[in-house]
Amino acid sequence: MKSFISRMLALSLAAAIPAASLSAELTPADRAYLKELSAEHGVPLQSLEKAYREARIRPSIIKAMNRPGEAKPWYEYRKIFITDKRIKDGVSFMKEWRYSLEDAYRQTGVNPEIITAIIGVETGYGANMGKYEVLDALYTLGFNYPKRGKYFRGEFANFVKLADREGWGYRDKLGSYAGAMGMCQFMPSNYLRLTTDFDHDGKVDLFKSPVDAIGSVAKYFEKSGWVRDGQSAWEARIGGGSVPSSLLLDKSLKADVPYSRLTAAGITAVGDKNLHPDSYVKVLRLEDRDSPHYYVVSKNFYVITRYNHSPLYAMAVYQLSEKIRAELEKENRRTDR
């Protein structure tokens, strides 16, 4: 495998060298490493070598990974996704694909507005599925980003397997800077495992079929443990001073404290009619501009973080889903008059 130093040199020269010339050169060490990936992921070595030779280093992808949106404070992050346009477009999406969303709910218990909000946050309901060649994104991060290299090398191998299965050219598909694809931005491993032919046309297509995207998001959430008809979050009412650290959401993102412990500490969830004292929850603290804001979050909130391991992301999805649902209900009431 090319040495890390030589790769970094290539990246440092990127400003002066056209990106297309920064192709991956296959050395004997590289070939040995790809042989390991071939055995681990069940991908023909010839296919991996061909894809590797076609890949390009993209310095802009490294830069994007080093400044993720999730590093922003909540009051800035939420403005990216909780917008009038995204709410309006979400209502339109729910109207257009109502029957598919209802089918997905019946089969998996995942709320239609949550499925809609995921697709809305990820790609603006399919309007922006990414501008990076998926092959380049996964090669760049797998072989030139040591911090998460092992994970992305596996996704590189899974993308090659997926491309071979679907008959794609290795450079045909565009996605995010992290290599996520389609309307719902699945990584290659999830595209292989968790997609579903929800429109029953004989193939899965997350790029052109909103119905397949709806069914696949629902399946993803179901497999992650979504609780049917369960709420994800409530605004928290803090009765006493500070919130004990043992009740705050930690890096595991798991809701693993009985609600009775919160109420004993003077913390209640606003509108908590469905919360049993034994329900597992946690308190999420988010930074607003002037002061922190607190929420009680449940297992379903944790499930949303399985899609993107960020509490900011999960809260954006949840709040967008609630606003879409409220606006749709308002429109329905006007129609019924």
C-alpha cells in the first residue's frame, strides 16, 4: 500500500495538480491489502484492483470531513434543516407518497413524518443527492484518512460489490463526501443489507424511486429497534437547579435511565401522557444562543442517531417531522371545512 507520507504529499500538491491526475497507483503492498479486503468482504480481487486504479484522491473530501456540520452549536445547526421550504416540501412529499408512507407504517411501525423528515434532511427529498463520485469519496477516506480508514476501506469494498451486482460503472454514482448514496443516503453496506424493493418493480433503486427510499428507511429504523407509535423527544421542564450529569445524554446516546429517576430529580417531560415511570429516557442539553435548552429523549431518539450518530442530527429530524406533521394536519383541517 502506498505510504501515508506519499499520500499526504499527493494531497499537498492537489492545489497545483488537476484532481484527475491524482489516481491511485497499485503497488505490491496495495495488492496484498486488497487481497485481504477481497477475502473479508467476498469481493473478487480483480474487481477491487480495477476500482482502485480508477479511484482519485479528492482533497476537498478530507477538508469536508474535518469540518462537519455537527460541530456547529444547535442554534446554528437547526437553521440548516428547519426551514419553511423544507417543511413545505415535506408536506408535498407526504401528500404525493401518502399510500407508500402508510404501507411502510403498517409494516414497520415507523411514523410517516419521520421517514419523510429523514429524506428531507438527507437530500431535500431527492433534490440534492451529492456531488462527489462515491468511488473517490470511499477511496480517499479509506486509504488516506487514518482516523476512520478501516471503516471506509470496508465501505470501498462493499461499494465495489454493490456496483458489480447492479451493473454500475465504478465512477457512475454520485453521493455525499462520505460516500452515502441515493435519496436516503445509504452507505454501501446498508444498500446491500437494508434496502427493499418497495415498489415491487423487480429492482431496488434509491436514486430514482421515492417508494424504494421510503421502504428502505422504514426497514432501517425497524431493524434498529424503532418503537411503534413511540415519541422521540419532549421539551423538558427543569424543576430544580442543574441537571445531574448521570441523567444527561452521554456519548453512547442511549436512553437508559427510568423516567422515574428524572421526576424524582424534579425533571418532567412536557406533555408526557405516554411516558411510564419505567420508560427509559435521558436528558439532552442543546446550546441555544442565550441559554441551554433541555429535552427528554427516548429509545426512538436513539434509533434516529443510528442513521447519523449525532444528537443534533436526531433533534433536527424529530423537529422537522413534527413541523411537517402539524402543517399537514392544519391543511387537512382547512380542507375538511
